[in-house]
Amino acid sequence: MRLLVLLFTTPILWAEPLTLARAIAETVERHPLLAAADGRIGTAQGLLEQAALRPNPRLAFQIENLRGSWQGPFSYPRDTDNFVWVQQTIETARKRQFRTELAGVNRQVAESARVLLRQQLVARVKQAWWVAIGAERARKVYAETRTTFAQIVDYHQIRVREGAMAEADLIRVRLEAERFALAANNTDLAAERARIALLREMGRSEFGAVELVDELEGAAPPPAAEVDKALNERGELAVARRVIAAARANQQLQVAQARPNYDVLGGYKRTMGQDTALVGLQMDLPVNNRNQGNVAAAVAEIRVAENGLKAGEALVKAELQTAEVEVRMRRKQVDETLGPLRQQAEETARIAAAAYREGGTDLLRLLDAQRLQLETQLVYVQALVDYRLAVVNLETAMGANQ
């Protein structure tokens, strides 16, 4: 009965399975930075709507010649002048059109910035994912090695009890097992840190247990390095192009701002009992201020944006070429060097263990073989992680992190 009570009252620890595709989907859907980017797009949309509005008309009411009765006979209808008029600003030189175009381009800049942020977040999640997978794989390698050493320790204990082996060899094996245990603890800590870093990059604020689905081997072919595609897909360059468009739209607006607007007014005037009409026209005289400073600044901003785009394109080409070379070298390292070396180290460790049990080799050779197998496996895992990270860098250079 107590067993049933414990079974139904004790919480079951369940690790959430997590794949790379699911991690990316969650990042794109829930990351707070993307939500903030959506807010900036909403802000730009509000400014776009505001830019398209026409100036409001102005209603004015004015009374003149008011005075006190102690200054002489005073009659309000006879002695005062009353004005009521409506004034409307008429924008010239297509200011509203250019203002709306600038606000529209600024909204596109915000949208392109969100695309860039999404690419960056996905790239960071991919990088954190493979680092976490590598750390988890290293943890498993150490766990397997600890199991192997536990078996070796048990074997030596039995041999020592039987009097067939010196106790010094058992102490040496135990010391080596403890060294691996300490290294395994450090690996466990590194794996936990990598897991938390992954969840942080995904935008989570809670860092519960997750089970990472290991997909370290069997990598799909990396994307082809196409310069033209990279120049079209990279978010940085899309933002730079939008910034150039915004600078040009601003220059058009500043040139238009140099043209004065007209204020037309019409209304009613009553003076000395007579009802009359009131019309008028007002405008600024562009004598001193012709907006020349803002126009010059806008022209300079265009040059800055264009040079920024050129620098960005050069950087993208360099990153693409570097990433392509790195992927090729990492893949060759895994396939032609470390893969066969790992298999050879495993075979050497197996032979050394069998030979040691048959008395054909000494303890030091057995320990060296086990240590070599562990180091080779760790180097192979790190090589796989480096290759995966190189593929991520190539995808990022191509702008493929959508």
C-alpha cells in the first residue's frame, strides 16, 4: 500500500525531447527580441499612417476695439470689430507624398531589421545546439569510459583477492579511474552549461530538463556557396539597401521642404454693424532659410549608406569564401583522418584488454590504450562539432538561416 502511495505522489522527472528543428521553430515563434522587433514594425506603421495625414484646418475668432465704459459711451455691436475665419495650410512640392514615402521605407527598414535579427537568432541557436550536442556526447564518452574502468577495477579486485595480482596494480587502476571520474564531472558541468546556453539563446526564461536529440553524424550536404544568392539573401545587405532608399527618400523630402507652404484663409468680419467677407494668403519668404543644411546632410547620408553597402558586400564575400574553405577542411578532417583514427584506437583498446586478460601485456599498456581511446573519441566528437559549426557559418554567410 505504501508503495502505491509513493508511486502516485512522487513527481516523475521527465526530460522534454528537443530537436534542432523544434528549437529553431520555438525561437522564431516565441523569442522576446523578435516580439520587440514586431513592436518596432508597429511603431513604423503608425508613423507611416501619421505621415500620410493632411494638415488640420485652423479656426480663429478675434475681437478688436474692446474698451471699458468709463472711457466714454461704448456699444459692443457698433464699436467692436469681430473676426471669424478658417485657415488651411496647403503643402507644396509634394511634401506629403515624399513624407509618406520616407515613412514607408522606414517601415521596410524595420521589417528588414527583423529578418536580419531572425537570421542572427537562428544562427546563434544552431551554434549553441551543436556545442550542447558535443558536450552531451563528450559526457556519454566519459560515462562509457567510467563503466569500462569500473569493470577493470572489479576484475583487479577479484584477482587481488585470489592472490593472482599485486595490490599495487589495483591501486594504480583505482587512481586512473578516479582521474577519469574527475574529468567526467567537469564534462558534466560543461554539458549543463551548454544546455542552459542553448535554452537562453532560444529565448527561454526557464531552464528545465531537456533531452537533446543527438544528430551529430549523418549531416546533410552543406549549401552551395553562391555569391549572388548570398548578396540577395543576407539580412545585413537587405537592411543596407533599405537604408539607402530611406536616405534618398529623405533627400527628396528635404528638397521639397525648401519650398514654402501656403496658408489660405477665409471667414467673416463684422465692423461698425457691417457684415463683410475676410480672405487672406500667408506664406514664408525663403530668404535666409532654404533648408540648405538639411539637404546637404541628406546628400551626405546617401553617400554614407552607399559606402556602407559596398563594405557589407565585401564582408559577405569574404565570409562566404572563408566558410566554404572551412567546411571543406573540416569534412576532410573527419572523413580522412579522425574517423579511421578513432576506429584504430577502438581496435587497439579492445586488443589490449583481451591481451591483458590473457597475460600477454602489462597494466600500463592497458591503461594507455584506454586513455588513447578516450582521447581519440573526444577529438573525433570535437571534429564533428567543428564541422557542424562550419556548416552553420556557411549557412549564415549564405543568409540561409530563415
